[in-house]
Amino acid sequence: MGFFNKCIKTLETCLSDAKMRKLRVEQVILVSGSTRIPKVQHMLQEFFDGRELCKSVNPDEVVAYGK
């Protein structure tokens, strides 16, 4: 659980550093292996107030396009 909580803390720090509120995030696109972990998905969905996560995008395409 410590690593999962650390992921959320890192997300909070990123948003804070960007001076952005989570409500302004339009879409959450999951990329890479660890985002495929059900617990990570659940915690991200809770963090973003139940918003649906985008899991259908090819991770290589997202990185290539820089979304």
C-alpha cells in the first residue's frame, strides 16, 4: 500500500507544481504497466472523483503523440 499511496502523493505534487486543480483535468489516460494494476486504477478513479479512466489508448501512441 505504501507504493500505491506514494503514486497518489506524486500525482498531487505534480498538480500542485503545475498550479492545476484536479477538477480541470479533462481526461485521465493510463499508460505503462503499473497503471494496469486494478488497485492503481481504483485509487486514480477515487482521486478524480469517480471519473472514468481511459484505458483503450495504445500506450506507444500516447507517448509518441505526447498526449
